[in-house]
Amino acid sequence: MRRLVAALAVALLGALTLSACGGGASSGTDGSSLPVKKIDITFKGSDMTPNGSQIDVQVGQPIEFVVTADKPGEIHVHSSPKEQKFEYQAGADQTFTVDPIPAPTQVTVESHTLDRVLFKLVAR
């Protein structure tokens, strides 16, 4: 009888622990309370900024690219499950909203116009 009571207590404690973990994991990872990460991108001739650097973001954080360019081009975000492309024109302060990164990973962002890596987003 004592073993049965002990087994039930362990099972109940395990169930409560799992439900507590599940509730805490969903809050805060949806990005709703995270500030927007604005990343300034500049193209001038064959130069670009940033140029191959690493930029840290939080999982689920809203991201915006603010592009200034001297000629039209395209930025490609190699994200999963959906890759994203943004076509920009010559001009300043063009803002593009990037889908938040849903899990810890690295995402490469390229200039298809210059055929170079702009930066890597590192989601933690």
C-alpha cells in the first residue's frame, strides 16, 4: 500500500513539474515583450555595412532591416522554414520586417546583388 501511495505521489509531482515547464516555456519566447531589433544596412558602390559580422538576437524577437542604398538590390535571409527576400531601391531608410527566428540557430543574410554575406543572425 505504501508503495502505491509513493508511486502516485511521484506521478503527481512529475505531472505538476511538466505542466509548470510547459507554461513557462511558452511565455517570453513569442517575442511579444521583446523590443524590435533594428539592423542598419548600408550599400554604397561595392561596400556594405555590416560586412560579414555576427549579430545576436533573441529567439522570437521582432527584427527590422533599415536599408540605405545608392542603387537597387536584393537581400536574402536564409531562414527556415521560410526563406525571405527583400528588394530595396536607391534611397534611405527603407524598412523591412523580418520574420522572428523561432528557435536557437544561425541565419545567414546575404546581399544577392553583391553576392556576399552581410551578416549572420545568431538567435539564442
